[in-house]
Amino acid sequence: MRVVFAGTPEVALPSLDAIAASGHELVGVVTRPDAPAGRGRSMQRSPVGRRADELGLPVLTPVHPRDPDFQDALRALAPDCCPVVAYGALLPADVLAIPPHGWVNLHFSALPAWRGAAPVQHSIWAGDEVTGATTFRLVEALDAGPTYGVMTERIRDDDTAGDLLERLAEGGAGLLVATLDGIEDGSLEARPQQLEGVSFAPKITTDDARVDWTRPAAVVDRQVRACTPFPGAWTTWGGERVKVGPLRVDLDVPALPPGELSVGKNTVHVGTATDAVRLGEVKAFGKKQMAAADWARGVRVDAGARFGDG
């Protein structure tokens, strides 16, 4: 089939590469417009846009898919199907209707669970044991289209959102190519999603990522892992925001009051509503990320000091 791939961030690259290496004819790419990035805030191409340039493909970067010029350019590429991974913009009905076989999205959950922008983060935060990736045909309703295929992936006890998303992106790339193969040869038909088990995964904001040390240790652990690497779990120290990296529940040390720090020679523990947790890394504002024990030596933690005070 002639396909036009739509995607924007790095997580979409495994699928783009897999399609480029497949038997399908990749004739173009749709991605979000160049945006300011880095310390200098210079305008930069999206990761998918850069890879498309390397592959010598036409790249369409509409400000909004409603743009008539974009729609004309897409029609000129004459795609049979448009695979999508994390494109980042809603597609109107007239755009969805351009390819005869529609737009096939790779979504990083086992639908109908966790429809929305942050399925991986929410699955970890909720304490799910298993998640997955699903291919489905895009419709105007949020992640509600009929599905083609699904893969499953166990969530490990120490998985961050970044870890899990990386595995799903790699495994999902194969699922997406297999879905395109099945659509082309007629062996695969989309089936309506189940009406039961629907849950939603809205974008996690910086405010959501503030650690609540009054919650049980297991909940704090899941929150921090779900927010790593983005937007980054954080708390406050001396009135300033500090990011905290992955931590682990430590049953071998005495419990501490919520938020209270206990500093050892090479360790830093923090109290929760239940067990203490051992901090991995800390990043103070304007500073480099460092081991928690190094950070604690630098700020000179007094006995009884707590995160969130001051």
C-alpha cells in the first residue's frame, strides 16, 4: 500500500523505521511544525521530521489539519492508508476520509482501557500489572475507533513511564506493520471496541506530579515512576522546587513521618503514610541531577527536616 506516516516525538520513530523497511510504499510524513527547543529556544524540527528528511521523504507540517493546502497536499500523495503514532493533533472528518483505508493509530494501552494522551503514565500510577498497545482506526471520538490488533506487556515493579513506553514503542512498531499487512491482503477487519472497561488517561500536568508524602509508600512509588521522565515528580525544599527521581520502598529501615528525611552515609530516606522510601536522584532548580546522598550533603539536612516545609 501507499502510506503516509503521521507522528511527532521520538516514541514514533520505531514505527516510522519499521514501515520504511517494510514492503509498503512510504510516500510522505505528516508531523507537527518546527517548535522552539533547547536552552537557546531555537526552532527545531520534530524527531519524526528529522528522520523523514534523512529518508528523503516529503514532509507536511500543517499548523492545523483543517488547512486546505495541507489537505490538497495529502490528497496529492494519494495514500491508501495513514498510520499514526503520537502525532499530537486532532484530525477532522474530511481529513480522516482522504485515505481509502483510513488512519490507523498505534495507541499505547490495551483499549478500551486508558483512552487519551497519557496511557502509559496512568497505567503505572494506577498499579496495573499488564498494559499493551493497540492498533485501531481513527474516528472523531477520542480513541474510540474499531480495533485491529493488540499486544500485551507486563509492567515491571521498577518500570518508569519512559522504560515502559520504550518497550511498547518497539513492540508496537511490529504490530503496526502487521496491521497494515492485514489490511492490504484483506485478512484483517476492525472490530468495535468493548463498551465495558473504558477508562481515560488525560495529560499529566506539573501540578499532578507534586509528590504527596502523606500517601502510602506504594502509591508514592507509582506516582514518581509514572511521572519519570516527564513531567518529573517534584517536591519542595526550603521553598524551592526539587525533582525527585525513581525511588523504592525500603522495609529494612524504620518508618518516618510523612515527608521527613533521614540521611545516612550513602542513602536518603523519606517518610510516607506507611513505609519509608529510599530516594534515587534529586535535581534542584538550576542544578544538575545528582545522587540523593550528594544532594543531602550539599544542603545540610537537619534532624527532623521535611520535604514540603518552608
